[in-house]
Amino acid sequence: MTEAIQRTEKENEYLLHEKEFWLGDSYLPSPFSSQDFRFCLEKSDWEAIKRHISSIMLYITNDCNSSCSICYRKSKIGDGSKEMSKEKIDEVLDKIGKNKRVTLIGGEPTVREDIFEIIKMVKKKGHSPEIFTNGLKLSDIKYVKKLKEAGVNRVYLSFDGFREEIYEKMRGDGSQIKAKLLALRNLEAFEINTVVSSVIAKDINEDQIEPLIEFCLDSIREGTSHIDGLLFYGLTNTGRCNLEGHQISAKELLKLMQKETEGQVTSDYLMETKKLALNISRIMNKLNLPLNFGTGGFIGIYEPGSIKPFVPFQKIKKLNKLIEGGKKLGFGLEVLKTKKLRRMLWKFLSGSGVIKSITAPGAIFLGAGGITSPSSHKPRMTGTVGLGQGPGNKIMVNSSGHDGSSEHT
């Protein structure tokens, strides 16, 4: 290991240390950054990932087919400097264990001509393959057909609103909206589970929160349920973001979501639901059954075709009190006597903990991605790690992948 990537004692204590694991909490200690990969994994780290981590963000390239002014990683067109070879990907897939969510990310993963082979590799190794994409290549229905045939299980697609000027300012190309709308239509045609990921920038697309929610719900009401999630991210100062004055803080984003939905989506509900997920994850972690989240941020689960809470706020609050009070039997009985919670539990157990499996049929999970609410100063690790190509063909790690750069509330 070179001097440039040697860990300090403090950093080593934080990095994937089992005694400090609290799966699902995205509170990141300061030594970590989602913008680079500074630490080589040691044997004990791979063991910790195998036992406790349920979701991997695999950065397979820094190349991209877009020059977004809001890029969180400084990806470049034609940049192959951090491209992970198929041999190295194969090695990583063997080391992380089985039954993981493996999200292929970049840069833009679809610029790789071998992306279909990589998806097949992930599937063959016993994992759930997903991609995080800008969707430009998915405007070609033949391309989406190949994704389906390769075995992709979910697509996270960046979509920031319905006006060309939004994409002109944030993505450098107003015409992208047409390609992205085609991509969503093609994903629907092949019934590929889709999560819409939207970056919200002050004075640019704040007014798009409500239309984006309605767009996703309309898809469900019309009988197509391929969209099962919508995540909002506030614009931050990471990467090469050069839109000064347009950043949105965590608190501002949550307030906007509440305002734009006329109080139907509340920060209290999002936080309490995420808190329940964290509490359950601690129990699951002790049983060596990592709980799989779609995001490190706040999430809410809603009734099919609406943004009415699937489980009432007070019920979720009661469940959290039971767990935190050590009343596990009382918690279990409360779950079993509540029909909706029994449905969610069954879907979770039968779906290996994938986020879709704990939603109601035709429902979406809605949330604010990458926002955390630390309850203490102790380091906590998230259920997701990002892995990428480092110096000397080493695999480097950051603490939480794509969700790791947002701020705290």
C-alpha cells in the first residue's frame, strides 16, 4: 500500500469496523468523501462487506456522454482513467458475498459497450443488477430490450423536470428532456422497475417537485407500475458543480417537499419512517440478515396511486418506541396484529429485503436522498458502500456511494 492511501489510526477505526456498524444510518464521519476513493480494502473489510453490507455502488467508469454542470464526480467525456476491467469486476463480485444489490454507476455506466455482459456477470454471481443512468442511451428501445434480456432488475434514472431550460442550465443540453421521456416510456414497455432521481436546484426547478410526484403517480393510476420510487436530492457543492447560489440545504429541501405537496409529505413522516428502517436494520444485522435500502436518505412509503402514508405516522412512532424501549415482543405483536404491516413483513421476507418488496403493490416510495439525521457523535456506517478503481489497479472504497455527499439536518 502506498503512502498516499495509507490510513491514519482514526480513519482505520472508522472504516467498515464491525463494532461500529449500525446498518442503514448514513451519518458519515469527516474522513470519508463520496468524491474520491482513498482506502484500499483489507481482508477484514471484505469480510465486513460480505456479512453486513447489502448494497454495493460499483463505479465502473468515469467516462460519460454528458457534461452536466451539476456532476457530483467531475466525470468527463472520454475519460477512461478509472475504468474497472471485467476481470476486476468479476473479482469484486466474488468477494462481496451473495444476494447483494449491485448498482452500476459512473460517470455514465451505459457508455461501456460491455455493459450487458457486466449485468449478466452480476446476475450470474447471485446478485441483483441495477444501473444508475442519465437515460440518454435508453431512448433507444432496442437498447432497453438488451438491458431487459441481460437481466437488469432496476434502473435509477436522473430526471429533473419537464422544461428544456432546466436541462440547459443543469445538464448543458435542453434536448435531453426528449431522450429521458423516451427512456421512461421504453422502461415501461419492458416493465423494468424504475426509480426517478431528481436533483432540485434553487430558482431553477423547485416548482417541479409536485409535477414529478404526479407524473409518477399517474403512471401507477394508468395501470403501469414500473416506477416504484422517486427520490429528490438537493443541489450541493460536490464535484464540478458550478451553479453558485442555486444550492439547496437539507432543511430547505424537506420544507419544499412539504410545501409543494400542501403538507401531505411531511419531514416528520419521512424521518420517522427512516428511523423505523434503522431500528429494524439493527435487529436484522444481529441476525446476519442485512436490510436493503434504496437510499441513504429519508423515505416514506405511501398508498398505491397516492401520497397518503401507507402506515400512519402515529403507528410508526409507536413501533419505534417499542424497539427503542427494548420491547421486541411488543413490537412483534404490534406488527402481527396490523394487516398492512403483516403484508410488508411478508413481502420483505419473500423478496430478500429489496426495497420494492416492502411497498404495497402499485405504490411508490418517496424520499429525500442522501439526507441524514445523526442521533449522536458516534460514527455510523450506511448499508451501502461505493467501490471504484484506484491507483495500482487496487479497489478503493468510500463510505456510502452516491448518497454520501449530502448534509445533515
